[in-house]
Amino acid sequence: MIVIVIVNVMGLALLNGGKHSYHYATRADI
């Protein structure tokens, strides 16, 4: 159940702000 919740939150974040989420992910990766 926890995994499903995490996936849902991530999906909502991507839908709400694709650019912001992508930029944050790239920055975190670096």
C-alpha cells in the first residue's frame, strides 16, 4: 500500500508541474 501511495503522489506532482518536477529530479540526480 505504501508503494502505491508514493506512486500516486509522484504522479500528481508530475501532472501538477512537469517542468518543475523534471528540473528538481535532474538537479537531485546531479
